[in-house]
Amino acid sequence: MINDDNAQSVNERFYEAFNKRDLEKMKAVWGEDEKTICVHPGWPPLKGLESILNSWAGIFENSGNMEIQISDVRVLDTEHLAWVSCIEKLFTIAESGVLVSQVFATNLFHLEGDTLKMIMHHASPLPVARGTEDVTLN
């Protein structure tokens, strides 16, 4: 049986694997079904565990000093599935300073035996926040 706590826990392990650039921990989070899908921002959908892990290996190798912090975490669960949506705030250290971007992610987990496994990660860039303006429609 799935509950909010175990869905949040496996979701946190996913982001921990990213922040530590640990491919083995990343692999442990993902389901092995060929229907498993990952959509990185601006990328085409990747299908199957091998393709997904190859993408993470490349990201880990080329991401430099990047860290993700998540906020606005929301969990919806059923008997065998859990959806976790959140905002990923990406911090990258570059020569020009710290770059910050935001992505909205939806992570779908499926109960395999007693273990929740990620079967989909879909991340889309959020628009850059503009200053608040008083806009009145007349």
C-alpha cells in the first residue's frame, strides 16, 4: 500500500541521487520496465531504463556544480501509483556567478512488490518570473 510518506521518501531519494551524481542510487529509484519514460527539459522522451540511465550518466558528467532543491511538493496516491509534483530550483555555479532556473516536474511511481519505483519523470522549464505589475483590464 502506498501512502504520502513513502511516495515523498522515494521522491527525495531521486533528488538525492541527482545532487550526489550517484548513478547507482539513481538506478535504484527507477523501474526496469521498457515502458519507463524520462523527459528532461527540452529533450525528447527517453524510453527504457538503459536509455534513461545513459542520459543521467551524461548529465552527471557534464553538470559541473549543479544542485536541485525542491519545493511545492504535492503527492497524490492510489493503491499502486503515486504522483509527486514539485518545483525544481536548479542552482549552477558558472564563471559569471550562480545561475538559477526553475522547472516543474511530475514524477510517477509504481508499486513493484513492496517497493515504489519511478516509471516517469517529466520536467518542463517554468517561465522566468517577471516583476509584479498592476495590470487592470478595462
